[in-house]
Amino acid sequence: MATLHRLATAPDLVDQAYRALVDAISSGALAPGERIVQEALAEQLAVSRQPVLQALRLLKADGLVQDAPGRGLRVTPLDAGLIAQVYAVRGALDGLAARLAAAHHAAPAAAVMRAGRAATRSGDVAAMIDADLAFHQAVYAASGNPLVERSAAPHWCQIRRAMGAVLQDGPARAAIWDEHAAIAAAIAAGDGDTAERLAREHAERAGHHLGAALTAPLKRGDTA
């Protein structure tokens, strides 16, 4: 069972429990296929079972947990096909956002880039996920079209989880921020064509990397 941080008592315990469990699933602390034990989660989070139960219902609606064989819940196994579909949508949205942002020369702030590099050096997967999302959300906001961010929002749970799997790989971590830097430079230069292409390629590479990682055991003949 994953080690989770205790939560402060507050009226929004359901939201806190939900976010804590999303972070745990995204980082791999709660592994794909792992059985969910409500009592253990409640104890680790220092809350009653009720907020955990409500949070798990939200996670089930998001597709992050599912019914386990027999009874109870488990963390939904990563599905290469679903992740490929999510990244295809993300690539289209990110490319559009980057092109629109370039029209305004509105690259993500230097502070966002510094935070991303710092998170990468720290090796903290949760921090890297937050920094990665901050970069893409900054591009969405800079696009000037609020529908881009709204369209991406429903996919963020799966994207966060996919990022968690990709970011477990050390070499991929630095490359991600090199690619972000190239996208930001194209946006700052007002080069919409390059910004869009780089943003799409960035998403495609991430989706391919994760798909390869998910299908590798099957290629080796594993049946688990």
C-alpha cells in the first residue's frame, strides 16, 4: 500500500482526498491494478471513511479506479489504446494553443520554465507533473481562446497519469523540458507554424513513448 500524507481537517476533505489519490495514482505510488483498501487509505490520510468513499466515486467516474474482480475497487490498469487517443486529442489542442499563443508572442513565463527544470532535477515525480501541467496550461491561457483549455480539462486526469508513467524514465525527463523550451522560443518569436509543429510532435513523442512502455511486456511474451 502506498504511503500517503496526512490531511489537515477542513470542510473540503472530499476534494483533498480526491486530489491526494489522483497524485498517488499519477505518480505510481498507487500502482495500476493495485487493490484499493478504503480503511487503509482513510487511516493514512487521517480522515474518516466517508471522504475517501466520496473521492473514490469521483475517481471511478474519471476512469482512474474500477471494480475489482470479486468485490471492491482497484486502480485502473493503464490502457495503451486509451492513452494514444488521449494524446492524439492533446496534440491537436496543444498545437492549436501554441499557434494562437505565437500570434500574441505570449510564451510561458521564465518562472514556469525554471520551476520545470528545478522539478526535473529534484526527481520528484509529483512536482514534475505539476510543472508540466503548469507549462501547458500557460500555453492554453496565452492562446486567448478559453475553449482550448476547457476542451483539454476533461482529459487532464488521464494526462496526469500518463505523465506519471512517462516521467518515471530518467532520460525522458530532461528531454521534455528541452522540448518545452523549443516550443516557448517559437511562441516568443511569433512563429506559429513552428510552435504548432513542435507542440504536436511533443505530444506525439510522449504518447509513443508511453505506448511503447505499456506494450513492451506483451512483446516479450508476458501474459500478466
